Amino acid sequence: MTYRRWIAEHWDQKSATITGAHAEHLARVLRAQPGMEADVVAGGRVFHAQVEAVLLDGENSEVRFRLVAELESDPALPVTLVLAVYKFDRMEWAIEKATELGVAAVAPVIARRTEKHLAQAAAKRSERWRRIAHEAAQQARRSDVPRVFAPIALAERVRAASASTRIVLAEQERSTTLRHAVDDVVNTTKGGTAEGGTTKGKAGTRPLPALEIAIGPEGGWAPDEESLFDANGWRAVSLGPRILRAETAAIVALAVVASVLE
Ligand code: SAM
């Protein structure tokens, strides 16, 4: 039996609680009652659970679950998507789809060809991007919610120290494909996740590489940005001869990585 999955905001050894709009929806729309069964994600672990208490009080609503038994959880893809900020509606679609495909984190960056008004509005918008990731993680029955970083300048992200293998999707690149680059990393990896830990691999316990994959804005990367990536050890790769929209490039990139790692 497949139970609806909820992502808890608070938890301890025995119980987990969802609050606010999610709890209100569960209590008022889905008429949650003590004894009702569900799956609950608490701290990256998944549990089968039973509703223990329901408090319907608008924004202060709460639903508390008793954790019954731990279930197998599927690790995220060890990928941080470095997404140049562009038209919000299409960028948010990309965040939703990347979450469904298992991305571990999304790092929005302000690139030279990010439109000025979007660059100024991005910081305020990031709370909405986190909500979109939370909703999509719940809908995709993930056992975690991808982290959505605050938007920063591209150069800061490119120069930052990182344990990950860093890849830039470059529409002008002709020789190396993303598939080649991922195969190379897998064959040489000794261990690592998107933020430097270890995780389970395709072949059971073999650790997976940690990847950062950068995707440009509508106008593409500016020449000085391409040099900056190169100077900081990012590997330029192609997704093929056709120019894809940024959100399509995000989906294709994650599908290619998943096809190698999962
Ligand atoms: N304005 C650019 C042009 O016309 O050449 C297209 C930019 S594209 C809409 C946005 C981003 O998606 C690019 O900066 C790149 O990161 C990625 N991308 C799109 N198609 C790609 C391809 N075939 N290979 C590698 N990256 C690609």
C-alpha cells in the first residue's frame, strides 16, 4: 500500500510534526484523524507513521505523527545545480523538475546576462523557490528536500573552494559531452557527495562522485565568464549540437547523470 508522504518540519526519536499550510491542508482538506496512516520524512529518513494529534488553527495548525517503523530511503543525486537566474516562471519550472529528478541542491547565481530587474528581485524570490522544492519533493516521494541556496554573484560561486567535480554546460563546446565527463569522474572517484560526504552508488556501496553543474542564462555565458570557469578548473561540456533552453538543459543534464549513477 502506498501512503501519502509528508515532509516534517520538527521531529525527535518517536514523533514528527508538520505545521502551517501543510498541516492545515492535511487537517481541513484531507480530514486527518488520529490513527490515520502516512509516510513521513524526518531529517532525511523515511518512516511509516500514524497521526497522533491534529490541531486545526489556520497558520498555527499542527499535525503530529507517531513514528512506527523506518523505511528504505532513496539518496538524492549528488548534484548541485548552479542555475544562472533568468525568467522566474521558467526557472521555477526548472527547480520543480530538477527536484523530481533527484537534485541534491540548487545554487542560483547572478550572471552577466541575467536581466537587471531579475537580479535585484532574486533574493526576495528565493523563499518561493524553497517552497517549490518542498512541494515537488513531497510530490516526488523523496526522502529529503533539495537545499536552495541564496542567490550570489557567479564569480563567487565559480571561485569558491569545493570538494565537488565542477562542470559547466557550454553551448559552444564541441568535443566533450556531459556523458563523457560523468563516466570519467565515476571511473576515478574515491568518494564524495554534493557537499563532501559519502553516499551509496549504482553498484550498491561504491561511493558516488559529487558534481556541480552550471547552466547559463537565456543569453548564454559571456566570454569572460567562460574564461573564469576555465581558470578555476570547471570542465566545459556539451549536451549535443542543438541549443536547449536553460530549463531543458537542466532536465537533460540530470537525466544523463542519473542514467550513469542510478
Ligand atoms: N544564447 C545562447 C545561444 O544562443 O547560444 C543559448 C543559451 S541557452 C538558452 C542557456 C544555457 O543552457 C547555456 O548557457 C548552457 O549552459 C545550456 N545549454 C543549452 N544548450 C546546450 C548545449 N547544446 N550544450 C551545452 N549546454 C547547453
